[in-house]
Amino acid sequence: MEPNPPPIDDALLAVLRCPVSGEPLRREDDRLVTGSGRAYDIVDGLPVLIPQAATGAGDQPAATGSAGMS
């Protein structure tokens, strides 16, 4: 873990969303966190937004595809 992680540009942070829930992300130390508690690590200044790498929030995947359409 880096003592002072590199900053993430505010404009970028404003558009980043959780790939599972679509919630906005906020920075907490060396992680990006959703309001419901799912957290993504920041490695070498880059957010790792891989759903399988997230921690917290029950790890329920978001619905994808054309469910309910026939």
C-alpha cells in the first residue's frame, strides 16, 4: 500500500460508476467505495473496477442482457 496514493482527477471520479450496481464511487484512502459499501482497490493510481475483485455489499451481480424481453 502506498503512503500517499496518487490522486484521481475529480472529472474522472465524477463519471466513474460501480460496474455491478451503477452507483457513484467516492475515494476512501486507497479504494473507491459505493454508498452501499462495495469497494474497489486502486493499484498504482488506477482503479481496479473488476466485479470479481470488489469487496463488500453482498457481491450480487447486476442484471445484464435482455432479461424479460421476448
